Amino acid sequence: MVKNDELTVSRRKFVKGSFAGAVATAGVLGGASMFGCSPSEEGGETTAPESAEEAASMPAPNALPEDTITWCQCNVNCGGNCVFQWHSQDGKVTYMETDNTGDDENFQARACLRGRSMRRWLNSSERLLYPMKRVGKRGSGEFEQITWDEALDLLHDKLQYTIDTWGNEAIYRIYATGMYSTTGNPSKRFLNCIGGCVDQLYDYSTHMLQAIMPFMYGTQFSPYDNVHASSFSEAEANSDLVVMFGNSPAETRMGGINAVWDFAKVREAVQSRGGKIVNIDYRLNETSSGHPEEWLPIRTGTDAALCAALIHEFIADGKTDEDFLSTYCVGWNEDTMPEGSKGKNLSYYDYIMGTGYDKVEKTPEWAAPITQIPADTIRALAADLENAEAPFVVQGWGPQRHTNGEEACRAICMVPIALGKIGLPGTNTGQREAEPPIYLVGSIPGADENGPVTQGCSILIPVYQWLNVVDHGTEMGVKKGGIVDPAGELDDNDGMLHTNIHFIWNYAGNCITNQHGDANKVYDVLNSISDDDLFIMTWDTVMTDSAKYSDLILPDAMRSEQMNMQTQGYAEYYAGVTVGNPAQEAPGECRSSYDVLADLAERFDMRDAFTNGGMTHDDWVKYLYENNFSEAYGIEMPTWDEILEQGVFKLPVDPSVGLKAFRDDPEANALGTPSGKIEIYSEQLAALNDEWELEYEDEPIQPLPIFNPGFHGYGSVTDEYPLYCTGFHHKSRTHSSYGFIRELEQVARQQLWINPMDAEARGIANGDQVIVTSPAGQIKIEAKVTSRIVPGTIAVPQGSWRKADMEGDRIDEGGCVNTLSVYHPTPYAKGNGPAHSMIAEVAKA
């Protein structure tokens, strides 16, 4: 077991030894090179000695202050949770080292460059320091400072007023991921103490995947496991072909034991076996930027068309695995269709071969003008897939964030399914690479198993639907709006919500405006509602754009300013825990959320219930660590005293093969679908299309993974908006986290990607300021003219902070992509498909 003092104390000895060594060499280097002008005890400057003898006779300078080293992690949502070692002097963080524990340099959770800028966030002059109450219009950013007592009295009164007037169903805990920690957000527990709230369903990262994939791979499906996907370590060991759809870990998962490092090893291993990597993307992304031969350019939003053409070639070449498809699947051809759907040409085979509903054969020639990939190139990729012994087909989460994403994510999975290359060594299911199956510690429970805090409300709202529920929630329900009501709380109202949302609880999130669709519409809707009918509370560390729309802002202490504990990230394929003490005191009047909520709970006479009989925040950290899950995994973890001393505990996780158990024994390990098999055609989805009241009649719920252009997808450009526009994750930000740090803005600027052909036609040169206009709004942004993006498509890095005069021209000079995205939920998931499905025009500013 590695001890913390074995790793870090030696640095102090090094500093002192280096100083002594420098004095010893002063005669060689010259005294001035060592001493120069140094501070005197009185605060003035001393004169440099003129000789080594004079230097030796001078009194010793003040001793260098001792470092205090504490541990923490990068707690924002890239999926990494990379490890920090804070160095503090006199109670203030001075700099940060990252993980250097262990002997193997391949097993260090080292922070990426944006994570290493966390010190600038921690000690930023833009930190929120005091509670504040809104005094201007929503979005104006006009607030006045109030005391904590005033803030908690106001919060108590507004919560009580909401409950008394509309009930707990009117309170919504909005989706937020700006703070990950086992004790980082006890809001759920507090809200359950006062009767509960409507909560969030799905998430912005995998909205369509979470909603639609259970109909194909079963109700147990999760995009966050190693059951329905294979690990990159499995590809490293056994794959001979990796085909990636919209997957760029070099931009999204950049840490030391993160997916980018895993993929680098995959590339080396696959290529050493004579295999190849194919990265399908509308951009030459950062993952393939040094390997352009891997890039297969595609028009954004057309992945399902490419998949259909590939599978057409598998059929034409006789390479589909018919035994696998008949044994493990429903809906591949007429023989495998459900009984009630036979004889109607509804199978996937009929769709591909042109005998299905649209009577169009999905040949490479059909797909070429849609995808911008030549037909011969499609055939060559099909041949590579057919000839591979262990093809690893993997998608990122970008393809499903289109308005046709509910079909696209399933269509990508059809590529390995059609070949029968699932559940075998070196293969994958078409999902993003697997995530670790082991989490060693839990978090503060939202409810007690046998205690006073119980789940108060079970109604769930798709995260992208909150704006509609604020605006017209009583017109929405289970069959009209995708609301989930597992306990039947809405049965007395025909499945419809009883009320709109009247209170938004926003902790560490920027999804009110910046990270939500159609930010201009959000402004209009929120400002159309009276202050008596809507109250928004935001709890954060800096003034985000979402915070400007709040009625009350509370200043949060950061994880590094209190005892903290967190597991490994969900995108890092290992298991671990990091525990650290505060690296510095919180500035101003910032307080930990737990301590504040304990005080708020007291105003509801619920302090004892919330604190579980008086437990402090630090008591919870120790309790959660000592009641870990290590026994279930047969793991021996350090004691509490040992983890406090060493800071970090890590262990590797074995490779995994997605759906291996199902492949090995499909009866004993049946999937959670009606048939227990992979359902290519879903009778459930077909029934829902008939039963639900769909918002847009021309956008049905599709039972098959077809190519559907989607709203503002392929074929929707016009003379006014002739370009397809999409967002992508930027390496300088984790969503919008880190988005205010100027040093990151300078080294990785917010730039519109535009192909030289499109730029030349508009008189735009690299570095020009341009105006991008969509049906939803306008942004001003610098142009990056590059052949690394396909013609006809422009791209805006997502997460940049909005800077718009909403009472003026509304042009967003911060370049936030959600100023351009139209608010248009997808048919079944009610998700954020327009995040990557936009149409636009660009003009020189």
C-alpha cells in the first residue's frame, strides 16, 4: 500500500536541499544569480552581495514556508474525476500537482490541462461570495447582497408557499453536473424531508440512448455499464478493426487513466496486428488529428444512412450471420418478426432491400449523396467489416444528440448485430466503450431505508422538457410529454400533471439557459411568468448565465474547501476512491451545501431527520467510506486512517465483452425485452406511436432503426439557412464548466469551424469575426477556416458562456451554440436532439 508521505514529503526535502545546493554553488555562478533582490524582514529590498564571501557571511534568509499537501479530484462532468494534489501555504492553495501514486506510469489519474487550471477557478476573482437576491429583470444579472439568515428565510418562505399553493409536484430539481462528490449535493435528501419534488429523467449527455435503447437491448440497459458495451481494454487485447462513430475521447475524456489513454493503447495494439482504425465524423476531430488516414468524413446527422448502406452490402455479399439473427434477434426478416406484425413487410431486411414501407433500396449509391461518402468508399468499409475477425464498432454520444438520434443510435448497433459480431472477444455492441462496473463508495442517501426521510414524489420529467412544464405543465402527462409516473400519482388526473413547475432548484448547474436548447426562448418564457408564480434558486461558485435568471443565488464552497471524497470517474476504466481534507478556507461567506441545508431543514423542523440524528458533513464522509462496497467485490480497502494519510486508492478492472452472457446462453440470460432477445423491430414502440399524443404529427415514434432525416436534419436547408450546423465538445471546457477561465479561452479560443469552400463563397477569412444566424437566434464568433470539416456543415464548440443584450439586439457575443438551437424535443425521448441538428447562415460581421 502506497503511503502519502512516501510520495510527497520528499518534495519539501528537495526544496530545502536545492536551496542549500544553490548556496554552495554561488561562488561558481556569482552571488547575484542566487540572491538577486530578495525581500528583507522589514519588507524592503536587500542589496545583492558582491562576492561569494560576502554572501556566505550574510544571515540566512527567512525559511521557505512549508507546503501542506491535500487531495481532491476534478469534480465536474467529463467522466474523469482526475486526482489533484493541492499545495497550500498559509491556508491558501498556491499550486497543484496531479496523481503520481503507483509505480506504473500507465495507471495514474493525471489531470488534463483544463483540470490543472482548477486553481484559477478556486481562487478566481469572479467567485460568488455572498447570498444575493434578484432586483432586476430575469437574465439582467442585477442582484443585491443579503445575509444568510435573510436568504434562508426567503428560501423557506418560497418553498412553503409553493407547497401550500400547488403541492410538492410544483418543485423541480433541475439537471446539473457542475459538482460531483459523494457529499456534494444533498439536495435530494433535504427536498424529501419536506415532501419531495418532481425529479429529472435521463440526462443531457445520453438522453435519446437512455430512452430508446431499452426497447432494443432490454430494460436493464444503461449507457453507463460494462454489460451492454465492451471495454477499450478488450479492443486492445483482441480487436483487428475499430470503427468509431462520432467518438473523440481526446476532446471529451482527456485524463491520465481516461478513455483517451485507453484508446491510444488500442490504436497501437490494433495496428500492430495489421488492423486499422476508422473514425467517422463530420470533423477531423482531435482523436484522429494526428492520424488523418483514420478519418472518414460524413455529413452530420446521417450516420443511420451509412449504416443502412453497409448492411445492404453485408446482405448482397452474403455476409450477414443468419444463425445469429434468427437465434438472438426479433425483427430482422419476416421469419423473425413478432406474430402480430408478420406479413406486412415491416422487417429491417425489408427496409434495407427496398420492399419495406418506403420502397427504397438502401444501396451505397442511395447513401452517397446523403452522407457525402462515395459509394465505393462505403463498399470498402463494408468489406473491412465483413473481413474482420473481431470488429469493435463504437459510437460516441454525439450521433444520438440529433433529432433523429433515437433511430441513429440503434442503427449503429445494427452494424455488429447484422454480422453476428456481438458478445465475442474483441467485439462491441455498437455502444460507447464500457464504463467501470465497480464503485466502492456511495453518496448521502436521498431517503432512508428505515428512517424518517422517505421518497416524497416519484414523478419524473425528461430533463429537456422542464421548460414546457414551466410554461404549460398541466397540458402534459404520460402520453403527452413523456412524463414517467411509476407510482401512479397522476392516475387521478388521467395521467396528466396537476400543475406547472413553480419552483426550480438549481445546484451547480447551467442548464437553465446556457446548456439548454433555444436560450432566447428560455428568456422569453421565464420573463412571461410573474414572480408570484415562479421562483428560481441557484447555488453555485460563479455567476453563470443560468444564475442570472435566478431569484436567489447562494455561494457554494468548493470541494477543495471542505473534506471531500469521490470515486473514480465513469469514463475511467478502473476502480478507486480519493479522500482529502480542505486545502484552504472558503472565501467570503461561502458555505458547504450540507451545512446550509441543515440550517434550512431546521426552519422546517427537520434538522434531526436531515442530519440523521446530528451527523456533520465530515461524519457523512467517514460513514460512507467505512460502509463501502468493497466486500461485495472481494476487495480489501485501506482503513479510514490509512486513506486519510495516503489520499488515493486505485485498482485495475478486468476487460469486459458487452452482452457476452447473453451470447453464451440467451435463455438463461434473456434480455429485458418482451421476447428476451435483441428487438430490431419493437412492437412496443409501434404501439406507443399509436397511443401517444405526439407533439409533431410528421415525427412518429419509429419501431425500426431507419434513417430518418429529422427536424432540421438532412434536406432541411433553405436559401435563408443553407448550411447544416452542429455543436461539439471543446477541449477547453467540460460542457460549460471552466468556461469563464480566461487563460483557457486564450489557448483554445471559441471558434466557428467552416470549410474553405463555404468560407470563400461568403468572403470569410480565417480569424474573421462572423455572425451566425439560425431560426432561433444569432451569435458573433471568430471563424476557423479549415479543411478539417466537411463542406456544407459548420460547427460551434458547445459550452461557451452567453453574452447577449437581451433587451437590445440579442446577438450573443459569447458564441453559445444554444443561442442557435431550436427548442424541439424528440418524438419518444422528448430529448435534446436539436443540440446537433440546426440550420444556419454565416456572414462576415
